[in-house]
Amino acid sequence: MGALPKRKISKARRDARRSHIQTAKTPTLVECDQCHSMRLPHITCPTCGTYRGREVIEVKQPKSKSE
């Protein structure tokens, strides 16, 4: 038989421990240097296909900002 807790952990103590787990964060976005659309940091821009000033992937049709 494994180790068992000596006392019941109260709901307040349990929920205080889990308080940071349940928060949903909005993703951090940065502006692309080439097309000025918002993208995830350290990721190739899906709109124009560039990363750090170089074209990394070829985009068939460049998307406009309004789409």
C-alpha cells in the first residue's frame, strides 16, 4: 500500500494550488517585418512566407491583410 495523506486537503487549498493551471492565455503576436501582418514569434509568416528577412517558404498567392 502506498503513502496516504494524513489530512484531507481543503477545496480552497486545492484550488489555490491549481489557480495558474486554468487560465487561458492569448497568444503573443508580433508584426511581420515584410508584410506587417501579425504572426507568432519565431515562426515563419504564413502570409508572405518570410522569416528574419529571408523568404523561407514559397506562398502561392500572397494573402491581403483584409482576408
